[in-house]
Amino acid sequence: MTEPDDLQPVDDGEDDDTEFATIAGAATIPEAKRKALEQLRKVVPYVNEADVDFVVMEEGSKGGLFGRGKSEARVEARVLPAGERPGGDLQLDAEVLREFVQTTVDLMGIEAYVGAGEAGEAVKADISGDDLGILIGRHGATIDALQYIAAIVVNGDRRERCQVIVDAEGYRERREVALSSLAERTAQKVVRDGAAIALQPMTAAERKVIHLHLKDHPRVETVSEGNEPFRAVVVSLQRPSG
């Protein structure tokens, strides 16, 4: 039985599909909802109330004389998967993204041009300029942070989150190629030596590249371990079935 205040990550092996749920108890249903939302925000800091599905498990009772039989209200809160949230206008999202990224780049004192548009079901901003190293940052840390904030700005309080991508001079494609190469070399070493290898901590998007590249490998398997920002992919030999 799930206890109140337990936060439950539900991970199906691909980081971007992770769901989170929690149960909270309080004197009233509104208080229990507020408490549950606060608990979710410990793991998903910018989750909006509109993105959360609340289920009242127990309405609670004030009890009788002297409070006898009193019980708490209990609420389950679950972050809705993207497919369960109402959609938005991608063209409008792209323009909001372009304006935000261009303003941010200008405030950073970087001379660059930002273009944005639809990319499948996502919106993508492309930054072009002469020297964008400071914008990309070490291992992409700066541009990843910019992308994270841009996603919050674009999606606001609506339920369905569209994917937001911020790129600079093709950095993300180059990084994906490098990560795929790393995944392949690591798999070869694991097969050769028979020992699991933990890679350096990566963002969820980077871990997903590793997971997807090795998803159909006949000899190895992958799993993400640890807590953010130190969560990392571990590559190991496949366990015998059965």
C-alpha cells in the first residue's frame, strides 16, 4: 500500500517518458492537493497545476464528538503524459520561442541571429553567428539550460507540452553523432571485457540518445541510474532471459 507523501517515479526505460505520481494527506481536499503539488515540484520543479491529474482517494472526516473518527483527506496527483494534455498552435509557439531566444542572446551580448519554426511535432530555434562557444557552454550545459527555460516560457500553464529544441550552428546533430559513437565504443568494450560501464552523467536528452542507439543491440542493455544532475547511463551485458 502506498503511504502518504511517497513520490513515485514510473520509468519505462526512456527518460523523456518518465511519469511521476504522489499521494498526500491533509485536513481538507484543497490542502491535500496543494501538498501533493508541492511534492511533485520537488522532482519536477516547474510542473503546473494544469499538467497534473488529481484523484480524491479519501474525502476525510471531521469526526464526531471530540474529533473521534477523524480522518485525513487523501489525494493522488499524477503528472499527465504529453498525449493527455490539450494542444497548442505550433506556429505561435515558434514565434514565442524565437522572440525569447533572440532577446536572451541579445542580453548576453552575443551577436547572433535566431530563426525558429516547426520541426515535426516540436518547435525549434536555430541560432547562427560567428562565435557561439560561450552560448553552447561546456558539454552543452549553457544551451541545454537555455532550452529548458525556453520550454517553460513557450508552454506556460497549458496542459500539453510541445517539445522545444534550441540549437546553435548544428551543435545538437554533432553531439548526437558523438554520443552514438560513444555508445558503440562502450558496448564493444562491455562485450569484450564482460564488465558493466557507467558513463559520465548526462542530461535526459543525451541519455536517451545512448538508450536508443543500443536499444536493439544483441549483447548489451542500458539503464539510467542515480539522481539528477548526476544521473548516468550504465551499459552492461544482457541478463539471461528466464
